Amino acid sequence: MSVRLFQNRWLELMTFMPMKIFLPFWTFILTLVIYNTLPMPAGKFLEMVFLGFLVWSIIEYLGHRFLFHLDLKSAFGQHLIFVIHGNHHDLPSDPLRNMLPLNVTVPIAAVLWFGAVSLFHQNGKAIFLGFLLGYVGYDFIHYACHQFPMKKWPFFRLLHRHHMLHHYANPDRNFAVTAIFWDRICGTKSEKRRQSK
């Protein structure tokens, strides 16, 4: 059961992102971007993709820390933050709200694609590819953290534990989901489990 965000049925539906739509949609888009990025020298391609991924990781951390957890005082501001992210903290395991909806991500992706290509041409395509790989990986891992046990592989177990501490121990810590080194660098990493009462 999802937290109701809008009375209007169509607006409410636009806040959902089921995995059965997310995965094929972004796989198709990534395939198109890869096709449009190549041919490119392998070294330059990897360098630009890594740069894009690094930029994504910074945006992921800063966006979650400073936008999604913004402490606004007005009723409208508090409602806005609740719609953007607070509802996820109220019901973290809602599978329809573990990933960003397409009506948010597609316009942002389009602006970033045209901006990157306009500014950096072929390099911009590879930078965008790295950014998009970072985003898709982030949303997929975020979904997995809430929907799967993730205990089999040590790296994914680490990501899972890191994010669960954000939800269930201290929402002012552990903002990164995929690039968790940013929490260590920025002093927001927490290893503390929630104390039982």
C-alpha cells in the first residue's frame, strides 16, 4: 500500500515507477545512448564515461543530502519535500516508490543530453552515458536495498546496510546509496545501529 500523495488519480499514478517499466525503458535508452556514443577511442570513451559517473555520484549525494532532506518551514515547503522524498521515509519498502518516476527523470535526462552534447560534442555523449549509467545503477540498487535481502554478496550487503542505517538509525547520515565513499569524505557516514528501547 502506497502513501497517497495526490487526490487526483492521474497525478497519483505519475508518482509510481514499477520495475517492469523501469528496467526495459532504461535498458532501451542506454542502448540508444551507447549506439550514439560510439565509435570513439576506447581510452577516451572510458575516461569520459568515468567522468560522467563521478559527476552522477556527486549529484546523488548532494541531492539526497541537501534537497531531499531540506528542512522547509512553510506548509507548502514541507508538503513539497514530503512529495519529493518524505513519503519514502514514511513507507520505505513501497516497491512503486523506490525509483524516480519517468515524468521526472526523462525531462531531466533530455536537458542533460542536449546540454552535454552542445557543450562537449562526442565527449558529451560519453559523459552523459556515464551519468546515466550512474543514475540507473543508483535507482536499481536503491530498489534492491528495499526489496531484496542482498546478503549473498559482500559489496551489496555493505550498500544495503549503509542505506538501511539511513532509514532506520539516523536519517541525517548515510546519504549516498551507490557511491558510499562520499559519506566518509563528507563526514556523514554512520555505522551506528538503532538502539532498542
